[in-house]
Amino acid sequence: MSAPAAADRLRLFLALDLPAGARAALAGWRDAAVRDRAGLRPVADEALHVTLVFLGGRPQAAVRRIWRIAESSLAGLPAPELSPAGYRLVPSRRPRVLAVDLEDAGGRASVVHEALASALERAGLYEPERRTFWPHVTAARVRSRATLRRVEAPKPPVGSFTATEVTLYRSDLHPAGARYVALERLELH
């Protein structure tokens, strides 16, 4: 791929944003979980989210089309209700992230994921992953040279939250970690 073509590509994903209270509670839990653990790099508060569909590198010119498809596929869908259900290092063999598992009440987050994935796949803009959709929040990343097998941390905060916003993000890679830029946002009801 030539340099101009690579420069025109954006790393894109669609995600459920966390409401402020849930974000603050999970950030507090994350801080306690990573405290005194040099092998873990916390994800920034503003970057805590639930990934619905990772699109990877897409031409900048496709952003409007992706968003139109997302908007139409989400029309009328109810906002998911989620609650922290535990945490784990993923994958188990050579962990790369510390994630908070989320319980998906009524499967609504899965419905939102499936609506987006199906519509974007039909448009040739998404290739489904082999694994099933897993509602979670990445709280920390394992540093490249660290070897962690387990993390003892308090239980994640209790309580459910409604994730009403779906956002199309651009992910810019930096040595200190990815930075996410919101390109478009819509509200589920």
C-alpha cells in the first residue's frame, strides 16, 4: 500500500459510551485494580467504552456511508442495560487486557451489535469476528514485556447502567496508547 493510500485510512470502531456515573465507578475500580501493578497500563477514563463493531482501517471517504448505515440499522432499538459481572485477563494464555465482564440484561447490547454487524457486513464494510459478541469494558492493557497470569482485585462496582449513546470513533495509535476521537454520535431510547 502506498503512503498516500495509508494516510487516507482511518482505524474505526462503533461503541456504546458509558454514562458519567458508570464511567467514574469503573475508573475508580480500575485504579484500585492496577495500583502497584507495573505490568498494567490503565485505559484513560474517557476511553472506557463497550466496543460493538471494530471496522479496522477504512478509507476516510467511507465515514459518511458507515454512519448512514449505522443510523438506519439502529433506528428504534432500545438502549442496553448493562451491569458489571466480574473481571478477567484476556486472553488466558498470554493476557493483553484486563476487562470487566458486563451482564447484558435482555440481550439488548447483543441486538445492537447484531444490527450494526449485519448491516455493515451486507454493505461490505465489516467482516464478522469468529468469536461471539462479548459485552465488556477494557480497563487496562498489559504492558508488552509483562507476564501476568492473574490479578487479585476487588469486585467491580455493583449496579446497572443504561448505555444510551452509540459513537463512531477514530482510533489514533500513539506510543502511550490509542487515542479515540468521536466522529459521530446518536442516542438510543
